[in-house]
Amino acid sequence: MKTPGVIDGVIIAALISIGAGIASLLLGGFVHYPILFQIVLCSAALTYLLYLLKRSDARVGRVVVIGGWSLMTLICWLFDVHLLEQVLLQATAVWLVRSLYFHHSMLTALLDLGLIAVGLAASAWAMLNTGSLVASVWSFFLVQALFCWVPQLGQSQPGAGRNSSQNRSSFQCAHRVAVDAVRKLSQS
């Protein structure tokens, strides 16, 4: 699977912002602004988390991530958690998923946490200066498009190329042995 790039991040930011704008237009006259904000926040976070999980090479824990996110969101709705706390919880969920699925060291995870903080600051600035929910969502996710530039410090180690070629040849040898065993079983 191809890892996310800046262009992909800008595209997903635009799609999420357009979705937020459509939700604001369609629901703006029917629901109160705090509830609309919660709907947009949860929808945007879920969309972005699904995007991250789709772009990740790891195949484990996806159901747990979505289940944990759903449980957290449901608890926030049931216990009427303040909007600011919900924003921080959703941003933390995004950070955790990116840290677990895309970063290989604590330093890169902390750099990514800084990127989340900058995105929240940009989002707050946009909300205060424009009063637009769409501009706020766009600002946050536009900054998050830069997460692919966080250096992968723990990924490459000296001699990793030699070990991976040895692992590949070990796998090929084991694969040949398994194919031969299946062939022998099918002939008898």
C-alpha cells in the first residue's frame, strides 16, 4: 500500500472540508450549532481515521481502532462532554493512529504530536478570525497533510538491507519446502 503523501493529504482535507460545508448547509437550519459542530467533528475524524487505516500497510488492530473510536465518541455524546474536550479527544485519536501505524520511534511520534498541536492552533485561529466551521476544518486537515514529512527516524538501521535479503531468501527456501511437501501429499 502506498503511504500517504502531501497531495493525498490536501485532497482528503478538501473532501472533508467540502463535506463539512455540505453538512453545515443542510443541517444548519435544523440543529443547534454545538450539535452541528459535534456531527461535523465526529464525521471528519472518522473519515480521516478510515483514510489513515486504508493507507496503512499494517492489517492488525483496525477493528479495535474503529471500535475504540466509536466507544469514545459515544461516551462523549452520552456524557455531554464539552466541545473543546471532544476536539482534543478526536485529535488525540488521530495522533494515536498515526503514531501506531506510521511512525517507528517515540521521537517521530512526538514530532507528529507537535503537528497535531499546530493544526489545532491553525484551526482555532481560523475559527476565531472567520467564524467559519469549514475554514476551521480545512485549516486543521491542511496542516495534517504535512505528517508524511515527519522523518522516519527509527525505520532504517545499519545493515537492514542485508537482513531483509536474508529474510527474503529464508522465506523463499521455506516456501519451496512447503510447496514440495504439498506436492508430495497430493501425489500419495
